Amino acid sequence: MNYHNWAALMKVMLQAHGLWEAVSHGGDGVDFTEDRMALEVSIEELIGCLKAVEERRGPSGSSSTAGLDLSV
């Protein structure tokens, strides 16, 4: 997935959870809990992308994520 597709997906996911405000305004005036929830959604998506890359590269260990614990 390229950056533009990922960014569009993240925007929609955060909007669906009512958390886009935490990102679009840099967190100004956003509740800390909402900010952390937005961060959690972002991290979960990133981990999913890293796992997909690792699976595509196979067990050769050549992945940039080799040795990382990507469990959620």
C-alpha cells in the first residue's frame, strides 16, 4: 500500500470512529482520551501493514521487520 492510499484509509477509519478531529487540528482542544484513541487506530493499522509486508516477503528473514514483535 502506498502512502496516499494509506493516508486516505486512515482518514476514513478515524472519521468512522469520530477521531479525525484529533488529527486534523493537531490535537488543539482535543480530549487526551480521543487523542490516544486516534493514535491507537493509527498504530494498529501500521502494524497490520507491516505484517502484510512481512508475509509477502516470506520466511527468508530479509524483511525490515524481521525480529520485531508485531503481535497486538
